[in-house]
Amino acid sequence: MKRLFYNELKNWMVSARRKPLIVRGARQVGKTFLIKEFGTNEFKNFIIIDFERNPEFKKIFSDNHNPTDIIREIEILKDTRISTGETLLFLDELQECPDAILSMRYFHEEMLKLHVIGAGSLLEFAFGSVSIPVGRIQMMQMYPLNFYEFLLATGNSRLADLLTEGPAELSESIHEKFLKLLRTYFITGGMPESVKVYIETSSLKASTEVLSELVNTYRFDFSKYTPSVDKTCLDNVFSSCATGVGSQTKYSGLTNGFSNPTIKKAYHSLALAKVIIQVKSVNPPVIPFETSASDKIFKTLILDIGIMNYLSGMPVLKEYLKEDISALYRGALAEQFAGQELMASTGHLYYWARNEKSSTAEVDYIIQKDGKVIPVEVKSADKGKFVSLGMFMDAYKSKEGYVLSTRKYAVSSRGKIKFIPLYYAGHLIHKK
């Protein structure tokens, strides 16, 4: 499968400001597979140390943080030669060896020309036990396949090319083809194994079985979070977040029988593990958004739309046959899809909620484009007055707003609102 992240790795490889790289991301998004492919294709020599499969290598990093000594021992144990500019050293399952994270700062300081990549799952928990070498390493986040990558994987490269050109008016037949494939993606999601099985079998049921296995893997990981986080609470919160997409998240509403501090801890542990995404509200919507983002008013997305689907217990075939995909599961799937596409393309996610007690107005997402704040609504209906969107645009003098739905591309009579097909969600900041 062609992954856009491969290009990011190539840019890192040739960058004059390159530092040791840590690739973050939830389990099973394809980190190890892609880095192996990258190392094999782009380097004369590729060396991988998997701390989970080969725990004996931990001692090398725990005994000594001197890069020269570390490399010498690896060369002996691996019976190979490590050469700067020709070798990629890949430290996998990095969470199993926090000392290796610490050592990466010394590779930057003393052996900068050597290409070093670290990766793993639950890294944020490992970071809590070591001092992060800020300024001496780079970090990149990897996500599941986005819709563009899904199109490439399923042999629809011409449609994928159309997406990269940005929102535009398309013929009815092409529009309908996009919507049909999008409906499939809503069910399979973007987890590599789920997409692979669907391609091989053309079976949504088989893809869903993979998602079941992935969810069980995530739940198995709950025991690794911290001993102080209740596993039952984690399980309940995980499922509740899936059924609550599109609604404001309240800790007390996520599960019963646990105190708010316990639920809060479970929620933020899931966020640290990258299996859920916290979407903070912003008011006023000023750039950078984080300066006015609220820790108390927020919504939640799941890592992947396929996993959300499975956790929600949605009957696959029944929902797949619905004509209006933006109405699937009360419209929550459309909001989930738009959110994860925006997250993958921008690296952050926010929405607008009015703070006044008597008001429930909110705009699903806000994005930054050319230094301007643009509100984005995700709708299941083609008609409507879009009250919250209009309220936002009036209050903040916005000259442009987007509505994502299943209707074809169009512009309002006054030219301020653009109606953009949902499948363009990851390409809203495209510059022609």
C-alpha cells in the first residue's frame, strides 16, 4: 500500500536539519511495516532492533549511552557494519526500552550523520519514565490510511488524483462513484490490515472481523497503561466514546459506577495511547487555536472510522445500503470521517462552541487557511439555514464557510458558503 508518510520519511532522510526521529501512532497503523520498507528501499544497509522480540538488546542501552559504544556492540551482535549515510538503524517497540529513547539525544549530539528512527506503541507512557530529549529529536505522527490512500490501495488512482486537485464541480457519475467508495471506507476504515483483507476478499464482513481483532488488541493493551487505571473503566469509556461521536463529552456520561477522577484518568489514558482523539472547543476562534482551547468543553473521535463502527455495534450491511452516507448512525460517521481526515492533513483538530448559557450553538470544526479561520459544518441534509454557521460567520466577520455533505460542489448565491462533497474533507486547505 502506498502511504503518504513514506514521503515524509524521505524528506527527513535528506534534510540538512535532520535529527534522530521518533514515529508515534497507535498500534497497527502500519509504522513498523512502512519503516522496514523505507529502510530496505532507501539504504544500502538496514538494521532493526525489536526490543519486544529481542530484549537482550536492552542491556546495550541501559549500560551505556555513548553512541560509539552502542554502535560497536550492535555491529558485533548483528555481525554487520554500520556506516553513516548508508545505514538506517531502526529501534522498534521503543516503549520496551526507555533507555534507548534517552540515548537518542546522544546520537544527535555525537553521531548526527547516522540515520536513526525509533517507533513503538504506547510511547507516551514510556515518555513518563524518562526525560525527553527536547530539541534533540524529531517526532512525527502516523495515522491510519486516509481516504486518498484507500483509493490508491483499491485501484482507484485516477479518483485519488482528482482529490489532490482540491474541491471542484464533478460530473454526476464521478460524484456517485466517490460516494460509493466512501461508503465502503466508512465500514472498512483505514487500518491497514482491514483494508488489505477487504481488497483480498471483497468482503465487508471479513474486514469487520479484522476490526474485531484490532479492538481486542487495544483492550489487551489496557493492562499496560498504568496499574492505577481501572481496566473495566477503560473498556467502558472506549466504547462510550465511539457511540458519543458528534456530542459533547462529559466524563460522568461515559460510564457508571466510577468516580469522575477515575473516568477522567481512563479517558486521558486512551488519548495518550492515540486510540481516541480529544477535540477541544475554541472561543474566541483566534490563531493559534490552542491559546483559547477549553479543557472542559470538548468532543471525542475514535482513531479510525472502522473501529468506531465496530465499537458502536452498527449492523454493517444495513448501514452500507443506506443511500445517504452522511446520515449513517445519526450523522456521527460523517463527522468522524471529516475529523480524522482533517487530523491527518493538519495535525490538530478544534471546533467552536458558544459559551453563553442559553446557547447551544456550535460549528463542527474550524480550520486555518491562509491565515484565516474558516468554519466547517458536516451535514446530512442538503437544505437548511445553518444557523450556527451563520452565527459564527456574523460574529467573526468570516468571508468564507464550508458545508460538507453528500451534495455536489456548489457555492451559495452570496458566495460566502461553499458546499463541498464530504470526500474532499482531507483537502480543504488545498491551494490550487
